[in-house]
Amino acid sequence: MSTLSDSLLCFQHCSKINVFCFTIPNNCPACENELSNTDLPIPPFRLPSPLTSEAKNFSLLIKPTFGNFTRDFKRGDVLHIALSNSESKIFEFNENGISSSSFGSYLNWTNFLSVSLATLPYAFSELDKVLENTITMDTWAAERYDEVNNNCFDYVISVLNAANNNSNSKLTKIQLTQEIISPAINRTIRLLSIVRNVSQNGFFLQGNHFEEP
């Protein structure tokens, strides 16, 4: 399968139907008319992929705990989250404790979501310092990890609140999920559905009476 939408194209030929494909067919999959020498209402364009293999600075990073987004991710799968600092260095907490990886050396992070913390109404000016301090904190030692009560989610929330300039406005797990994680996951799932349909059938039609992913 193509890496999500790296090669996914979209165009319109008839009846305001979006045609998704990896290569432009000779005939329109919707009306079966030839596409050669035809003016398309919407010419082919590549869909930007929400996934990346490069962490951006000051971002929340999201990936499946098991497997990867492109191959086998589905709604409800367990997620793993981490944070990046001003130099795009990744900090994460799991059963091995705290680990930090510089750009280009985080082999466990490929095809993930990187969502800027700037989308949240908070100022995290001390984030670099807080992240570095967590490396030696007993709270985040490997033996303190617990899948339910002290996990990657707890780590991210703790770091963001410690770095938040406004001590009277603490970020909650519900807010983080609703404001960052869920929207990013929903966009990815919609695109994954299209990609998987194209991989199976050669094209996917969206609009009018056709299936919505």
C-alpha cells in the first residue's frame, strides 16, 4: 500500500463526484467516458498526508501503540503520545521509562501525527526545561510506569501543565483529547479509509449517492 496519501490523487469529471486514485485512469470511473481531451472541473491534485516521519518543534506526537497508521490502524486502537521540544527532540514515557531522541535518530517514530501545541490556548514557554528535568525524575522511572495510572498520557499532561504559564488554567485529559488528539485521528481515519478503498478497487468515488469514507 502507498504510504497513506503520498501518491493519492483527487479530481472531478462529472456530477460533482470526487474521484480518488493513485494514477489517472483512461475513463472516468463514475460515468465511464474517456478523460482524454476533456476539461476537468477540478484537475488532479495530490492530497497532503497528515502523517510525517519528522517531528516538528513544540508538538504533540501521536502514533498507534501497536502497528502503524498506514497498515492496520482502526478507530479505538490504543495510542501512544509524546512531546517534542524547541529542537524537535522527542521525549516519551513508556515501560522503559523516559527516553529522548534527537532528530533523525528516533527509529520508533515513523509515519506519525505531529500536531503543533500552538493550536492550544496556552503558553508553554518553559517546555524545554520541564522536558529535560523529567529525565531524572523518579515519577517517570521505568518501574513507576503503569498502563492505567501512570502512562504516556499522564506524562504529557504533567509536562504541559508544569510548563504552562497560567497556573490557574490547567489542561485536562479531556481537553487534550477533544482539542488535539480526536480531530487529528478523525482526519487520518477518513483519509486511511479512502486510501484502503483505492488500494483494493483502483479508485474511490465520493459524492452524491456514492459511499462516504
